[in-house]
Amino acid sequence: MLRFWETEFEFLKPEKSSSGQRLYLKKEVDLILELKRLLYIEKFTLEGVRKRISHRGKILLNDTTKVCSDTDHIGLLREIRIELQALRCQL
């Protein structure tokens, strides 16, 4: 999978040792882990990942990313709790 990703993403260009082994820097390993998370957990497409990570390997944030305050989270959790209690009563 790494070799495929190297062909798809410009930022993955590891150095090679004299014997041909790929030598990844810590920064590259961190990007690979982020790439894996985006593809397999967040279910991004390859194009979506390209939009999220620049060709130089910098992680970009969407302008639409909303930072929620603690009060937003508390309100959401209260709503979920009420819905769960209603579901429990239906059982």
C-alpha cells in the first residue's frame, strides 16, 4: 500500500539506502498515519485526501471546520441523553 501511496502523493518520497530500502523520516511516518486515518477511518477518497494534505505534506484545515465550544457539546449531550431515555422507555 505504501508504494501505491508513493505514486499518488507527491509528499511521500522516502530516501533509499544503498541497498534500496526505503528510509522514512518521522515526519513522513506521521503523514502516513494521518493518510491512513483519513482513508480508512474517516472514509475520505484519494482526491479528498489530496485536498486535505498539500503536495508538500502539510495538513490543511477546511475553512468550513467549526470549532465547537464546551456549551455546544453539553447541549448536544443533553439532547442525546433525552433521546436515549425516550428510547429506553419504549422498550
